[in-house]
Amino acid sequence: MKILIVGAGRIGSSVAESLVSEANDITVVDQDAERIGSLQSRFDLRGVVGNATSPQVLTDAGAADTDMLIAVTSSDETNLVVTMLCARIFNIPTRIARVRNNELRDYPRILGEEGFEATSIIWPEQALVSYLIKLIDFPEAIQVQEFGEGLASLIAVRAKSGSPLVGRPIRELFTHLPQVPARIVAIFRRNRRLEVNASTIVEAGDEVICLCDTRHARRVMAELRHRERPVHSIMIAGKPSFTLNLARMLKTGENRPGGNFDIRILENDRNVVKRLSRELGDAAMLIEGDFTSEDVLDAAGIETCDLFIAVSENDENNILGALLAKKLGAGKTIALVNRKAYGDLMQGSQIDITLSTTTAALGELIRHVRRGDVAAAYSLRRGAAEALEIVAHGDRRSSKVVGRRIGSISLPEGCAIGALIRGNDENALVLMGDKDTVIEAEDHVIVFVPSKKLIPKIERLFTVNVGFF
């Protein structure tokens, strides 16, 4: 696929890195020559230095025969203008724009065919807020993703000593929970993926990735670490628009477990404190102060806090604030860390979970880039792995998967079919990917892929032969 990426910042660079490894023809446009030079020195792609709102620059970048545009500069205006140019002048069929201004969500006609003609919009900040809500709902997890409109969940848990399955072989999960649809699809030990089979022993500290019927998610997690008390007291520090959005979503979700949250927001700018206080009313307590200050955290009552979340635009401040919060008694800490090296280093240390806006954006983009009928796609382990929900089409003659037992399907090494979702609405069923389960046409197949390099093989596996049409 020929893909034009506009913007070589953090998200654009990560998207380019993710897609270039899959034999795509990538061109990146940015006004910063140094950024373009760095990308060209590291990856097999073409770089163009210039302003992408110029039709001539887009022409030089090969827009005339491009399959997909991904506009991810830091400017909403630039992204939307480029999207419109690529629609009206170059007729690029798929046009994806990153937009950060949440107000525009209320005006879909402006963003779509009647306006800037984006075929898809990604909202990284909103995706990150929604993801944080899941982690608050499931405090035992370090990652939660949903499939089949919430029917099935993929959950990553760090195994804790003393839990029922720790020190035991995986097969005992089915002994402990015989009626629960669940499967362990991967285990990472000291950042290395293990070969998983029924005899694999779960050790304390392992990162265990499970697929299960969402209704039983808490029972499955309880096998790997004892159930933690629901989150009630939350302290948030960082970007004002982000903290405002998160506080509002928490307020409107009072029916979820651990509702009626006690929310405290730390903000250093007095004017911003006043504005947020007006907008949030009694939904949150606003505290003026620097969240990297030990005295400020102490005065804000950090020792009574179940969860501390640092989401400023500065990785170092988020790390420092989360480390201080943990030291002073916060129950759990989450930090926004966009630099991959920092995130890999800090997650699971004194910082329980690190998040990345880049990873959130990648998760939004993956579904559009993947070939085949992909209903959902998620980036796992900070982009190293993926989980895909692929609709199986065809019949036994035209498909390599339909009408076949899962155990007979030749999957790439390390890949696993974790579950199937069969049927729609109230008639939908979640079936585990047991070796004797037969895939039927229109099943939603959830596949765990441990490395991006294996994605093309999975795409080919689910491709329907031409004769089907």
C-alpha cells in the first residue's frame, strides 16, 4: 500500500516506523528537514521537506497515486486542510486526520464529506481518556481492550505471588473456572515472550495476557492477582484539557464500580485553576501547585489517594511526579510517557503503568491500515504486538480459515486465535479459540500477534480467494 504521512513529529514518526516494517511504500512530509533526515537515516522510506498545504509539495510527495493519507501534524488546521486538498485535487481514497480539538466532535458535517472530506478522524486524547477509564474500572489490570462491542476483553495482568494460578500450570485455569470462557494467549517474562501451552507455569511478575468473556473478566483477573479495592480517590495533574475531559467522564460514569469518585486536580497556573473550577463545579477539587513538589503533594493529601495520574506534556515531570506520589503513599500511579525508552524503563517499577498518546493514536490508526475486514485493532506492549478482530468471510473453498478447526490452521509462530464472536446483538456468543472449534463465515476472530512483522501473514491468511466474489 502506498501511504502518505504528513507530519514527522512523535506520532508521525511512530506511524512511519510501524508501517514501514510491513513492506508499505511510505512517504513522509514535514517542514523540519532535521526530522525528515532522521527518519530517512533509520527507515526505508521517502522524505519530502515542505509545507503540505501546498499542492506542489503534495504533488512532489506522490499524492496523485497514493492509496492513503495520514495527516498527523500538531496543528488541527493543517491536518484538515491537507485532507481537503488530497480529496479534491488528488482523489486519495482514504484520508485520515488527527484532531485534538474535542469541540469539533459535535460538528461531524464540517469534518466529513460536506466539509474537510476526512474519511476518518482520530482523537488521540479522547482515546487515552477512554483507556484510562477502563484502567480505573479494572485496577488489577495494566492493559484492557474490548472486542465485539464489549462482549470480549483482552486484559494484561502482572501476576502476583499468592494468587491461585501463580506457581501453577496454565491448564489449572480451566479447573478453577470450568464454566468461564477464558484463555491465556501470551506470557511475557522479563520482557521476553514465552512459548505458551497447557503446561506453562505462571510465575510472579509475569505479564499475562488473557482473552475472556467480559462478564467474567474480574474472576479471570482474580486468578492472577487478588482483587484490589475499587478506586475511589483520584488525583490528576497535567494538561488542563485532558484533566477536564477525564474528570467529566468520571463524573458521568457514576454507575460503574467504584463510582462517586473523590477527584482532586493539581494545577500550577492560578488562572487555569479558576477556569477549571468554574467548568467542573463540585465534580472535582482544584488545588493550585506544582505536582512535582513533595510539599504540594503532601498538602494535597497524596497519602489518602488510591490513584495518582500524571498527564502533562513533559515526560520527565510525569515520571518525577508519579515517583514522588508513590513514595508519599499513593496506592497506584499512572504516568503519561511518550518516549518509548522511558516508558519501557519505568513501567512496573515504582510507576505501575505508563501510557503514551502515540500508542493511543496508533491504536486508532491500525484498523484503517490493516488489509481485510478488520473490526477492531489494538497496539499492545507499546507497539511491539497487536490484537486484531478480523471478520472471516467466504467458505471452505475460498477461505483458508472458514470451515476449519483452529488446531488445523497454520498460524505464524507465536500467533494465537484467542476467541471468536459469533452472531449479533443479544444472540452473540463468545467462544474460546480451542483447537477443535470450527470457524464459521462471518465469525469475528480475535487474533493475538506478538510482532508487527507477522501482520502481513495474518492478513494473507484471512484473504478470500478471488473466486468468492
